[in-house]
Amino acid sequence: MTAPAALTIAEILDQPALVPLWPIVGRALGLAESTTYQLAAENRLPIEVIRLGRRRVARTVDLHVFLGLSNSEAAGVAPPAASVQRTTPTSK
């Protein structure tokens, strides 16, 4: 049996506000299902796990922050280039 493929950035960015611990969080972090649940039980995942009854979920924004996905990438826009401020001499 092979491990499921890791999620692409596009798949991660296309998630709702709360995502299930498995498969979304685990696959985004490149973990197996059993490892994902074991780390969550030991409170060793790099993002906060929220319990909703028997379900375990995480905030998508926490996943984005951990993975280093900025707001501009989430919007599909390239980050702005550094601007150069030009000054012109003023005449008196």
C-alpha cells in the first residue's frame, strides 16, 4: 500500500476555513494517517488541533501560516516588487 500523495499548494489554498485533521492536514504536512493522529494525540503537530465532538479539525489559516503561504499567494497574485522612490530636484 502506498501513502497518499501530498497536497499541492492549489489544493491547500482551495480549502474551507476549517479542515479535517485527516486527510487535509496530514497530507498537507506530508504525514501518514496514523502519524497525523499520533502527533495530534501527543499535542506535537505544528498547528492547533480543535476538537468538535469526535472530529478533529484545524484552521486553514494556521496551516497557511505554517506552510509560509502569504495572503497574496492565497489570492493568486504575485507579491509586489520593491518600489524605488525617485526624487527630483526642486527649483527655487
